[in-house]
Amino acid sequence: MLWFFIVMVAYALGSVPCGLVLTKILGYGDLRRVGSGNIGATNVMRVGGLRIAGVVWILDMLKAMLAVWLGWAVGGIAMGAWCGFAAVVGHCFPVWLRFHGGKGVSCLFGVMLAINPLIFVICGIEWLIVALGAGKSSVGAMIVFLLFPILGFVMNSDIGWAFLAISGLCLVRHRENISRLVHGAESSIEWRWKK
């Protein structure tokens, strides 16, 4: 029963819509009505610029990290990884937004950093190189989704399964991006410091 409660708390942490709340506070309106309609940092960058998107990215990472640390404290590192998964589920499907949330990448990186900073550095460098080189954030993310569980299994098989679940969920959330990439219609990154 305690583990179920902790997983629910992790989900609740993940479901806090940091991007939506921050953009409303700063006067950018309802994030769900602009750009892609998602509440994540990429859509925040479209409406508020890179600086605000960076703040949202950090906040989304922190809520996932808190979920991991909570699970880790209660049931060990594998429990922490699965609580990280619950936080990503909450970010993607927040109950208070009728299950319409972000795509989970920032939370995925939060789980990485909380579990193993080296995995975070490896995947972060890969994302930066590929995203900047290709000019498309989603291309870098796709490779992260493949690399993340592999590194998890190298570290610990129990963690690897949780990482695979996280990557699988994020991959499903990016199905529209994949379709646009296949058809050459995926938009390029617009690096604006501020609007």
C-alpha cells in the first residue's frame, strides 16, 4: 500500500503543469491554445523564448527528480526509477488537464540526472549535437529514446526496464513528430532568447 501511495505521489508531482502555470503568470496566455498546444518547454520557447523555456525545462526536470528521490528513499533505486516513470506519465497525462500534457522529454532528463548523472551527460551531449546539427529537436530526442534504456540495462537490469518504459512512452508521444520527419514536414528549432 505504501508503494502504491508513493507512485501516486510521483504521478501527482509529474502532473504539475509548470509550463502552463509559468506562461500564464508571465502574461503569455493559455499555452494550450498556441503553437503545438503542448505544455512542455518546446512550446514555451515558441511563445516566450529560450530563457523562459529553459526555466520550464529545469522545473519539469526537478519534479521528476523529486519523484525519483522519493521512490529511492522508500524502496531503493529501482523503485526510484519506476517513480520516475510515474512522473513522466503524470507530465504526459495530467488528470487536471484532461490528460493532455507534454511529451515527457524534460522529465526523462530529470530521471536520468537523479539516477545517474553520467547517463544525463551522455544523452545531453548527444541531444545537443544532433538537435543543433539537424536543426530539429525531435531528431535528437529520438536517439535519446534509443540510447537511454540501453544505458539503463548496462547499469542495472531493473533500472533498464523502467528506462525502457519511459522511452517507449516518450516515443509514442512523439508519433506525430515521427510522421512529420518521415514526410519532411517537421519544423526546425527557432532559437529565440526572448520574444
